[in-house]
Amino acid sequence: MITPPLVLVAIEHATDVEPTLGVALDVARARSADVHVLELVPHRAAHVDHRGLNRFEPSHGPGTSIGARVGSIVRSADAYGVRVRKVRLRGTPEHAIPAYAQLHQATLLVIERNYGSSRFWRNGRTASEVARRSPVPVLVLPNRQARDRGLRELRRILTPVDFSVASAVALRTAVDLSRRHDARVTVLHALQDVPRHMVFSGSQAWRIVRQLPARMEAVAERLRRRAALLGAHDVETEVVTGDADSAIVRIAKRRDADLIVMGMANRSWFDRVAFGSTLRRLLPRATVPVLIVPVVAGAHAWPDSGGDDLRSPSRFRSSSTVPFHSGTSAKYEALAIT
């Protein structure tokens, strides 16, 4: 028996339930996938409602209102031709949700960026931690923008590249999406070692002013070569200075991007504390969806030689094709080096 693809969607009190669940249903309909609606319930055993769409039992406390909101939406799922289950999990989101995704071989997790945050202080910390631990691609939706404007057809995709393996896989995914949607890809690199306050005297100031444009052009050419190795010969490049998260937000707005694609490498707790997390700083500020692709060994450098190995399908594993937008199919690939 062939198991249908599975799309997960995580909801709770901080989630804009309607647009978040609507995206998951659109994804599932185009892919003929099932949907599991995940709700974390403290100090209770996991429970799966197998009885269909219209029987979401209320739980005590905050879960009651959430269950009512979900039930009112999924009653239309029959028209979508989508099977929906409500799943209650016990534990913390950053542990329970990735574990469920792994055990059930999910294709995609849809989560709203404010998931798990306080009613009084919305932030992307929990969504960032879930995405960091997830074994499957995670689509993080910005709350207000997703509700008010909706997901647009993919026309422009932005992907940051820091010349790591994680960013190589992100670029490969972006290139694949661009082919399917006839979209433009913008590749972004942020130079980190340029002095923030260039208050220098004489020759030192002149040397920085003179060398920086040439250095930025060299990096841009390097980005174009890497993209060409993946079969993309007409990408747009942006090389900027400053923090990566600020650069991503700024360039996404300038280029009117519809989607940001990022590769996620495994990092130690000390590394995140000592050097910070670009993803955690980005999510609260992003105004478009962010697709986060987990990459095994993603922290390793993307070598100058042998980069064309990325074109070989045998070097990667990919998940099934899933849609990004109602009426528009796209391929989110959960790629991992074999």
C-alpha cells in the first residue's frame, strides 16, 4: 500500500489559524496529500482523531477556542479532497513536532512565525527552534502579511549564500523552483568583515574605498559561477555589507521577493549563543514566507572544486513534489548529502 504524502501544520493560540491552515490545505490538495493539524497539549498523552474532518473534540482551556476555529475551516476540506486529522502531542514544540515529522515521514511542515510566543510579545523564537530541529522542510509564514495579502504566485525568489553546503542546497532548491514557476532568482551575499564605522585616516580610508567595489564584484562573479554550476545562468546578484538578517530583509523588499529560501545547517548550542542566529533575527522581520531546508553537513564549506557534483541527483535525496500555492505546484526538496 502506497502511503500518501503528509503535510503537517502546527497551530496554537498565537497562530493566525485561517491563513496557516489554508496554505496547508492548498499544498495537500495539489499534492494529493493528507494533512495533520498538530496541537501541543501540556501533560497529556498524544491523541489522533481518526474519525474525520468534522469531529474535532474540544479540550479544556485554550484548546477549546482553537478547536472551534479549526473545525470551522476544515469542514470545507471535503471540497478540497483532503483528509485531515487533528493530532494532539505532549511535550515542547521544538522536540515533539520534529519527532512527529520524522516518525510519520512528513513532506512539509507549515508553521506561522509567531507560533509558541506570548499573547503579549509576538516573536519567532519557537518557530526558529522548530525549524532548526526539523528533519523536513519548513515553510514559515509571516502572520499579518499572510492573512491580509495571501501567498502570491512565485515571481521572485531570494536565497542567501554564504558559500556553505547549506546555502548550496538552498540555491539548488531556489533554482529548481524558478524553473517550475518561470521565476527570477536573486542570490545574496553579505560581507561580514567590512568595518561598520569606517572612520579612518588618509591612506587607510582610501584603500578601503578603492578596494571594496572590486571585492564586491569579485564575490558577485563567484556567485554567478556557483549558480551556473547548478544550471542557472541568468541569476541576479546582490553583494552587500553588514548583518545577514538585515541584508535579507532589505533586499527582499527592494527586489519585491515572494519567497526566501534558506538552508539550515546543524549548529551547536554554544555556536548559536556565541555568534547568534540569523534565522531567529530574520523571522520576526520577514514580510514574505521563508522556506527553510534542512541540510546534513550543511556547515561545511562549499568547495571551489567539484561544485558541479551538486547537479548529480545521486548525491542527494529529495522528498516528493509539493505545491507552494493553490493552482501552482512547486518542488520543495528535503535534500541531504548521502
